[in-house]
Amino acid sequence: MKQKRCKILGFFSLVSTTLLWGTSFAFIKLSVGLINPLTYTFTRTTLASLILLPIILYRVLARGIDYKSLWYGFIVGLTYSTGLALQGAGTVYIEPSMSAFITGLATIHVHLYSALIKKKYSWLDLAALVSAIIGLYVLTSPSGGLGLGGALVFAGSIMWALQVILISRYGYSSIMEFLFGTFIAGVLYGPPALLAGLDLTLEAWIYISYLAIVCSVGATFFQVLGQRYISESTAAIVFLLEPVFATIFSILMGIEYITVYKVVGGGLILLSLYISTIAELKSHSEKHSK
């Protein structure tokens, strides 16, 4: 029963992550329209680190810091910050819908890892993946060509997939040190950001502050917590709710309108989530019945 409650906690934590991520696309597009993508990455990760710094300092003074968790977080942070930079740079050149679709392809990368490397894959996982990718395509209706922007975002999707895989491996560490390590990795983008210029307008600071607080610290906290109890292949399917939430927010804000494609695409992604949840519970039952 305790294990089942943990699964439920993990599931809702990951849904919370995608809900917060779903609000990010518009702010990312607005941010990289005002500043260089490298400056955007450095500023966002540095601000996220500063938010967590008081907690880390308190832990250092109270009981010492878990350096292993900090190091694991830093490793994950290399993929996280690189993914941010590539996605931000690519989004400058392509439509947000195409960026959302290509970013969602990270799910395929994670499933290939589960099937080819971990050798843990079922027909339910495959059915969920097929439904999810078709739903993602129908929902986003990607327009415009690929070119350099598409290539950059695709490279970013590989980084996002690596992040999901590494969090499943190292996410059992002390969560605050892990998160802090994840964000301080972005400091490596400091030198090129300084060369590009750090002169941010008030408007840019507002966008990046939201992204750092809500979509970096908040979303990543729920992601690490959720992936402690949910497999990476199921987590990757859950993360495809991101464009669903992004579409819902756009409709509520009057930016987009409800269409048959959006309803069908969102429905297929929800179907994939249902199938993936069944696969997760089935795997859990088989594991504990032996």
C-alpha cells in the first residue's frame, strides 16, 4: 500500500512539473527575443542558484553539506543548462509549435534507452509511445521548416532525455544539494554570456525571474521528487502533457482557440498517459509478486 501511495505521489509530482513547464514556452520566446540565448541560460540558472543559496548556507552551518548529491546535481545540470541553451537558440529560428514538437521527441530517446540499454520494455510502453507521438504531432501541428533552428532544438531534446535518465539514476540524493548542483552548472555559460552582454531590460528580468523561480526551481523539484517513484519511460510520457498545458494556457489567455486538432491531439496524449500508467502499475505488481 505504501508503494502504491508513492507511485501516486510520483505521478502527481510529475504532472505538476509539466503544468509549470507548460507556462514556459511563451516566456522563453519572449526572453530570447530580448537577449542572447547564452545570456538567457546563464541568467536563468544563476538566479535559480541564488534562490536556493540561503538553504544551502543554512545546511552548511547546521549539519554540513552532502557533496556527493551536489556533484550528482552538477552532472545533471550540464545536460539541463545545455538543453536550455540549445532550445533557446533554436526557438529564435523556428515556430514555437515546431519547437514544442521537436522538444517532445525526447520521449523517443528515453524509450530507446529503456528498450536497448535497460532491456525493460513492454508492448504497453510501445503503444503509449506511438499514441503520444501521434498526439503530439496533431496537437502542435508543427509548421515551418527545420533548418538550423530545428537541428538545435533536436540536439536540445537529446539533452532533455539525458536529464530524465540521469535524474532516475541520481535523483535519490539529498534533494536541495542536488537541485543547487543542477543550477550552478549553468555558471559555465558565464564567459560567453559576458561577451554577449548582460544588459537586461526590466521586461527581460521579469520573464527570466518567472522562468527561474517557477519553471526551474519549482518544476525541477517536482521532477526529482516524482522520478524517485516513477520509471524514466513513464516519466517521459507524462512530460508530454507539457504542450497540452501550454495549449490550455494559450486558450485561456486568448492567444489560441479550441480546434478539433487540439482536442484530438490532447486526447491521444492523455490516452498514452493512461496506457503508460497501466504499464507502470503492471510492472510494479509483477515485481512484487515474485
